[in-house]
Amino acid sequence: MDKIRKNALKGRNLLVTGGAGTGKSYAAKQLAMDLQDPVTGRVVALTATTGTAAYIIGGVTLHSFAAFKPSYDDWTAEEIYATISCNLDVHKRYNETDTLIVDEVSMLHAKLFIKLNDVFKLMRESDEPFGGMQVVFFADFFQLPPVVRGNVPRNEPLYMFETDEFNEIIDNIHVLTTIHRQTDSADINVLNKIRVGIIDKDVRSKISECIDRELSTELDIEPTRLFSKNAKVAKFNKERLDQLTTAEYNFYAIDTVTVYKNLEGNKELTDVDRYFAYKKRNDQLTAMFKDITMDEIISLKVGAHVVLLKNINVSAGLVNGSIGVVTAVVDDGKVPIVDFVCGCKNVRIEPFSNELEVRDTGKITRKQIPLKLAFALSIHKSQGMTLDYVETSLTASEIFTYGQVYVALSRIRNLDSLRLTGFSRNVQFADPRVLRFYKSILPNDPLLNAKK
């Protein structure tokens, strides 16, 4: 971390990489605090490529910061610039931010990476990489890849490191190697091998132990099912909640939007201009609610399995990803009581306010209980979480892209807490393009050079 901080303070553009559980998200958050300087006025934007990842680090999505909409996917950089440059708030944000930190850039498509670089150059009127803004990226490219829609030519870049722009932009690459999530050396060895696509005798032996095993769980709680598709997650959670015969409680979020009115002093704006400027800000901020992990409505029953979405007491084990069971609902149905697998009992889960702010534009706040049904989660949503017990199927019918096997298995602290209902060696493990990239930056790594 010291080397990362030292190079970042020098203004260098960095890529920080490492396997699951090596502390990349923590490092991103810590670096943002280290670089933000109220004395010099240095402005740091902390972002991530997904809403879940942004929530974990306390930032906003990259799309929100850059004012990119999904509809811009097929637009040129010039077309995007022509649209967003008219927004004074966005223009100010681009030009007053000194450092952009982005977590989970493994899911950033190469085309979008190139487009962002071009738009930043236009917005900042500079031919320097990202218009002269310092960028620090965090990623493990062995985890989930960018989402691809439609048929994409095989020779078209998918990952940012396949582009010419990547080599022009990145000054230093730092690799985090110490795994904090798992402590068992045998488990770490197996996960490291699976990460790079090695399925040898040790891996097969460990996997065979997990097939259809009986899990002895705290509180007799069911393991969290991990599915690759959202439809299966929703169906399973609804079925399991409906099976409970206890009363159902609905928890409704309180959402607020605060629009900064710092255009009031601009005498060049008419009242109509101010109205539409205010409306544009309000619409932009309202759209950001989809990036908040806490749902607008949460339905729970006594006996429901839930996952905690917020660090409440790290030393006690009440962290983002902690699994528990609802034992009561008190205060006229407003506060659920949860027993957690970590040993914390009778924990009152009070609503808390999660805030996302866009500098010079405004902020949104959602006040809601930080819980989510956890009979099942998607592999995609689980990335970044640490789970207590997991059940999943890693077969060809369930796994459809690179990285899913590794992400699913690396969510848990100990592989003894994993039950597999199926496993196939024919599923996709490590993308050959990712392997080639890591071999180029770690040429002497024995696992990367091992025969697959």
C-alpha cells in the first residue's frame, strides 16, 4: 500500500490488481482519503463500475460521475461530448476533479474505456491521457468480465488492457498478493489455482469434498445459494419467503433528492433556464437510486435469511456480507431483530441513510434497513462480498462466462463452508486473454506458467 500511495501522490496513473480478498476495495477507499487534500484543494472522485461495488467503497458509479447513459453505448465520443458539455455541472465536475479512482474495472468494456478517455480529453481540452486527470484503476481481470451484448468479433478488444490506450495511460502496475478473506493455506492454494484455470489433483480432491456435503451451520441456517442468473435468484427467494408461515412485513425506503441551487447567482440565466437546469439535475440524481444496493421495498418474515449490507461492527463480525436469520420484528413492524452466524444475537437493524453525492449537482439519500433476502444471491451481486456458507452448482448449464467459478468459490472464508450440487471441468475458468496479460506483467509467476 505504501508503494501505491507513493506513486499516486506523484500523480502517476496506476492499475492495482490482485486476487479476490486481497483488499482492493479497501485500498481504493483508503487511497481516496489519503489523496483528498483540503489544504491544497485536491479533489478525488471515488467511483466503481457497478452500483454494488460503488456502495461497498462509499462512492458513486463511474457512469454517474461521467454523466454517461446506457443509451450512449453506440454514440461517438464527439456526440457524447456535444450532449454533456452543455451541462455546466458536468463540465465543472470534469475540470475540477484531480484524481479519478475506479474500482472493478475488470467489468469496464474496452470500447467504453476508449470512449471515456476521448470524452475526458474533449471536456478538459487536453490531449493528455484522460485530459490530464490522474486515474487509478483497481481490478482483478480473472473475476467477472465486461458484459457483452450481441455478437462481438473475436478480434475486437474486450478488456481495457487489450487497447493501445491502456499502455499510453498506465504508468505503473501494482499487484496485491496477500489474501485476507481466507486464512487456510490449502484453501488459498486451491483458489489461486482455480483463478488461473488449473484443475489438478489438489483442486479435484478439494472440490470432491464439497460435492453434496452436509453443512453444519450456525443457527441451522441454510447456506446462501449462488445462481448465475437474476431470474433464478428472484424465483428462489420468493419461493422460500412464501414457504414461511409467519407474518410478512414490508419496509419502505424514504428517498430524498437534494438539488444544489448554485446557479441562482448566474445572472445570465433566465427563470426558464433555471427551471430546466434544476429539472435536469433532479432527473440525473433520481436516476442514481438504482445504484443503491438497498431496495426501495424489502419484504421480510420471521425466519427469513438475510444478508447485511453495511459494516456495523467489524470487530464483532457484523460486516457487509454477514448472514443471519430474522427472529422478530419490533417497534410496530419497523425494526427487524436478527441473529447472525458470526455469533451476534438479537441485533436491532435500524434504518440508516445511504447518501450518494455528485459534486456541484446535488445528492440523493435513501433511508432503509441495510438487509437483503439471502436465501439466494447472484454470483454477479456477490462479487466483493464475504459470505459465511454457500451452496452452488458449477456445471456447464449454470456457468456461462469466464470468472464465475472463481468468484463463486472465493466468496467464503473457508471451503469447508461450501456445498456444491454439481461441478464440471468443462466450464469456463480463466480467459486466455487474461492469462496472457498477467504473464506479461508477472513473467516468473509459477502458477501462470504451469501447464494447464
